[in-house]
Amino acid sequence: MLKLEYPDKLKDPKIKELLGKLDTTEDVLKFNERLFRPSREGQKNNQKLKTYDKKTMLKLLQYKKKHGHSTSYMSKKYKISRTTLTKWKLMFDEDLEDPIKKADK
């Protein structure tokens, strides 16, 4: 059974409204960041629970490329392993080169 850390927050009408607007993984991550303060304890455990859709992966890779950020920087900023970012780059290298394709697949 799933144990909610802050079950009282689910009763808030504003939060209920925001939950209904979550369409992508990126939306969920931003919502989670706004709602809960990240704690140092458990950050590594939470990594195992994260999943990303293709649109979000491409958006992060495009941001990295556009601003010339290193894999290490992106890894720290978004709490994604360097290995994962490298795998994404290999998987979506064609999509990153062809701006018409983007994340519509």
C-alpha cells in the first residue's frame, strides 16, 4: 500500500486543480518540486522511481545542447544520472539533429 507523506495536501482545492493539469513527466516533476521540498535523505531512493516520457527527455537534451551545458551539470541540476543522460543522447541523437521531428513521435 502506498503511504502518502503529506495526505492533507490532497484536500487542498488548488492542489486538486493542479493535479488535473498534469500531462507530461515534466509537469509532474515541476509540480512535485513546487509542492515538496527535496530532502537530502532519500534522494537516491527517489531516483529509482522516476520515469520520463520521450517529449521530456528530448526537451532536457535540447536544453543541454542549446545552452552548452555539460552532462555533469545537467545530472546535478535535474538529479538524473550521467549514464542515463548519455543513453538518452544515443537513443535520440537523430531527433536532436532534425528539428522537424522533435518529440511528436
